[in-house]
Amino acid sequence: MKFTKLSAAAALVAGSALVLSACAPAGPADNNNGGSGNTQSADGGNGGELATGEFGNKLTVEPEDPTALADLGDVETKEGSVAYSVGEDEFTSYNGMTPATYSTYNSAVVDRMQPSFFYFGTDGTIHPNEEMGSYEKVSDEPLQVKYTIHEDAVWSDGTPVTVADYIAKWGWSNPRITSGSGEDEAPIFQAISHTFGEYVEEAPEGDPSGKEFTITYKEPYADWEIMMDAVLPAHVMAEQSDMSLEELIEAVKAEDAEALAPVAEFFNEGWNTSPGEVPSDDIAPSAGPYKFKSWEPGQSITLTANDKYWGTPPATQDLVIRFAAADTHVQALDNGDLNVIEPQATVDTLDQLKNLGDKIVIQQGPEMTWEHLDFNFRDSSPFADSLELRQAFALCVPRQTIVDNLIKPLDPEAQVLNAREVFPFQDNYQEVVDAAYDGKYDEVNIEEAKKLVEASGVDNPTVRIGYNSPNPRRAETVALIKSSCDQAGFTIEDAGSGDFFTETVVNGDYEVALFAWAGSGQIASGRNIYSSLPVGQQNYGEYSNEELDQEWSTLAGSVDPEVHAEQVKKIEKILWDDLFGIPLYAHPGVLAHNADLANVRFTSTQNGALWNVEQWVRAE
């Protein structure tokens, strides 16, 4: 399973990408299928050429902005299908905005149906999605943003998309609509993020049946431009809760938890599905280019062009999302079961792809997906209260050897990653590293690690390194760590499992977690990972540092780029000094597709190849 950092708006476990994010719905990334990033285009620069493949890709129209969607003009949807796979897990929910459903498996489907007011370009640039409507910042003090929904926007069941949908969105994002009291008090809507409701204290202003609304922030917010991401149909929530839409809107505005209890129950679980049960338009309508068509359990789910979509129709009639294990993707591309793949970048995989010759196109580029080791800070973990033990582990992890053996064969320029919010291919990377990290963990020091293990008072600590398996590269990473850290007094155990994200992480049944985060163009998405609960919805190890919480609040509460730049330095320093975890490397990205398929374009962002799937078409 691939998770992505939550977006400012959604916060991705899961969603408009698992975890769309930092931005489109997103959470942690398994990245068996590649990943995402936010600063460089496919050619490794900030903009520039788009065709990066070994054989060159095909474009039916050259985009005016190399980071943005191309304007294809008048499109007639062609019969036929294109096939892609995120991985072997089934689709589970039309609502990909809860912790249980916020994954790339769901995002691949629902992102085609629940459009945002923006999208990320190939380098993480934020572009307005004019087909959804428009937005403008109308005031700085207070920060106010006006949104205009496209006049023709309509759900596939014929119901117009209106302000009511966004008032409802504010409701299910509102942390003040709670049940219980004291320690038992909790938001009734189990949303992956409550950022919208946290920063906007009053419901969107506008006629619920109209197309224009304004939101007013209680304080400046760094990621205001990506707040209005995926929306869910308010009229369905009302119908399924035996309420009128007017009653639902009134209860949301009043923050009436009692009246909204049946709505929350439906939001939390009512859209969840079982394999083979194709959601109907009356319960899961689409407001995007595609809608549900069919579902073959264990095999694939198929979407088809939405005949009610008001914007540019998809270039190809059907989109098939196959449930296929990552290690089958190259063969599936060869035999035509898949048309586009994003395999984990390995030497063997690249060799296999190159051996397919000119029947495919290979595109490569840098990603903002990064591999890391995170400590468990729960009471069950020996690392929780021992900085000495965390330092000992950091001193025995052979980061340079991991990069040299596993990443440099794919990217000769690869280097050990020494930050979390910036990357080596970004201009400010070295400045941030110099301000935050003194290099003490650059080289393995077994003797010093031994001393720190002894000083910790923990005798021969067992360290289960959990990751989502099967994953050969992560298995090799754990083996390299074991060969080094066992010498320092640890007992390293490979705890890879197929239910790592659904069971191991949730239950805290690990000492160290090995996975990747994937991001896009967000500024404050890391707050969801590192802040204390309940703000840190993706803080799975339950780390807590009040100083860090405040630094993230300062960053998130500013729209000034200079403030952002300084806050990142402070945040990185605290994370190094406290050893939240250990960054390893940024992922290299690989995209491969049939040579006769046009408009497939590599992106560095968490959305992956599907970012422009509506434009994929067989070349003439």
C-alpha cells in the first residue's frame, strides 16, 4: 500500500492519493509502484522538456506550460480502454477521506470522480482546475477566499454541485462537532484531516443551492490555495440519514452533533464497499470525467466516461484499475494486461523494461518520495524514552551503504538524505541541512553505538523493523541494517508483513517502521506527521514535542515564504536533535507504458501517472 503525506486540505491513510498529502487525499507510502514529489519536472529541472523517456513519449498536444495539463481542445472520447495498477489490494470505499480508506488504492478510483479546485503540475506547481470552477483571495486580513463552482457542474445522478456540498465538507472536517466529554470527546466525523474546520471557524458563506461561497480563516494559513480538495455529495449524505438537505445544512452550521450523528455514521462507514458490489449513481455519483462501470472481484474495477461531465471528456472510454501485485507489472505490461506501470525502480526492473525494446516507452525522473526509518514512541517501545538508544541505532544504520548498494545503480547522483521537508534536488537543501544537522550520523560508528546501548540500560534490545512486504529493496535494507546494528548490541528482526499498514502501524506492533512518504506542492503537510496527537493524524508512532508543535503552528499560520524557509530549518533541527526518525534517501522514479499510448507524462508528485489519465489515448 502506498501512503502519502496528507494535503493541507485533506491533511492522504489514503485518499486522493495515501495518502493524497500532503494534498490530494493521501498517508505513508509503500511505493511498490513508484511515488511522488513536488519540486522538479520529469527532466530533473524546474520546468523544461517533458519527454524524458529512453525512447521518448508521445504527446497529441504540447502543453503551453510544461508542468501543467495540455489543452487538448475538442475531445471525442475513443472507444477502448487503458489499464493501470496501483497494486494488488481491492478498492474499498467511495469515501477515501477516512483513516481506514485514505490510500492510493482508493485514490486511483475516487480522484476521477471527486475533483478539486486545483491540481498539482509535474513539478508540484499548483494549478487552478478551471473545469471545477475558480477561486480568488479577496482579503488578507482576515484571509478570505471566494470560490465559484462551474455553472454546469453536476453529479452524475443529475443533482447540481452546489455550495451545500462544500458546507457539508466543512462539517465533516470540523473537529468541534464532537461526541463524548473529557478524554472520551472526539470528532464524530472520522475524517483523515480536520484542517478545514480547524482554520475556518464558520461554515462557508453562500446560498446552499447556489454556486458561489466564501470562506474566512481565523488566521493566515500557508496552504490556503489547496484547501478545497475532494468534495462528497451532500444530498446523498442527507438522503442516507433520513434528513432533508436543508436539515443537514442547518445542523452543520449549528455544529449540532446530536442531529448529525446519523450523517457521521454514514460518512464513516456508509460508503464502504465489498468486492464486486459496484456502487450505483444514487449513492456514489461522480462529479468527474469517469464514473463506476463494473467490478470483477480480485481482478479489476472499471470506470467509464461520465456522460454528465460538463468539462473536457476523457480521451479514452474506459479506465481499468487492475488489482495486480507489484512484481507482476512488468510482465503485465509486456502481455498487454497493463498499459502503464510505475514499478519500484531497481536495476533488475530497468533491465527487464529495456529488454521489451521499442514496444514500450520508459520515462525516469526524481521524486519527492523519500525512504525513512521511524521510531515507535509508544510505551511498548524501548526507544520511547531513550534518546541514547535512538542515537545508538542511528549510529549503526549504514545509510551510505544502503544508498550505494540499492539506489546508486539506478541514479549515480543519489546521496544520503539528511532532511525531511526538502530534497537534494531543491535549491535550498544544503542551506537547510547546514542549519539543522551536524553530520554526526553520516558514518557508522559501532563502538560509540555500543557505549550508548550500554548507557541506555536496555540489555540487548530487540528491534523489529516493520515494512509492507513483499518488497525486495526493503528486505535488503533490513538485512544491511542487521549486519551492522547486531554488532552494536541490538538484535534486529525483519518484521515485514502484508498487513503492515492496516495492522502493524495501527497497533504499534514494531520498534522501527520502514516506509516512504510521498508529497506534492504542499507547504505544511509535514505537520500531520510530526505534530502531537490529535493534530498529527499521521503521527503513527505517537511522538510528542511541544516545541516542535509550536514551530509547525508558526509555519502553517503564515503565508510568507521567508517565514516558511526559516521554520523548516527550525523544524528539521528539532527532528534531528530529538531523533524522531532517520531519513535514508529520495526515491528515483520510473514510468513505463505502451509505445502507442499518447499523453502519458511522468510527474514527481504523489499523484503518480494517473495525474492526467483522462488525457491518455491510443496514438493514431
